[in-house]
Amino acid sequence: MPGKIGMAIKFARTPAGRKVMKEAVRIARSEEGRKLISQARKIASSPEGKRLIEQARHLVKAPAEAAHEVEKSKGWQSIVERFNGGKPKP
């Protein structure tokens, strides 16, 4: 099952996804959208915003770490062993 970013990319390639992206770009280019983006930038550059962004970075696992955890998981190892004829991965 693809991750959330993979599902988002897959959706963006569909006709409905292209329509959503087109609408999002149109709104972002409007006056109200520019104001919202400006506010988001101001908040992100504030000390509180920087603290929240740093907190979020610590909560999210790096993609490389997550991939290694999957390879080390017990269920994944049992599948690999079945395909390799019962030989564990060195």
C-alpha cells in the first residue's frame, strides 16, 4: 500500500486530481490566497512557528529510517524467509 504522498501523487495524475490542483492554484493566485500564504509565512518565521516546525520534524520519521524498520520487521522477515526457502537474511 503506498504512503500518503504516493497516494497524493497517484490522485494528482487522474483527471479529478488535475481539476483539484488547477482549482488550488487558481485560489492561491487570488488576492485572498496571497493573504493566506503571507500569513502562513509570517507564522512559520516566528519563534513559535519555528518551534512547532521543529517539533513536527522530530515526530516524523525520516523515510530511510522507516524503510529500514520495515525490512527489520518480524512479518516482513517471515515473508522473505518463505521466498528464500527458509534461509534468514544475513
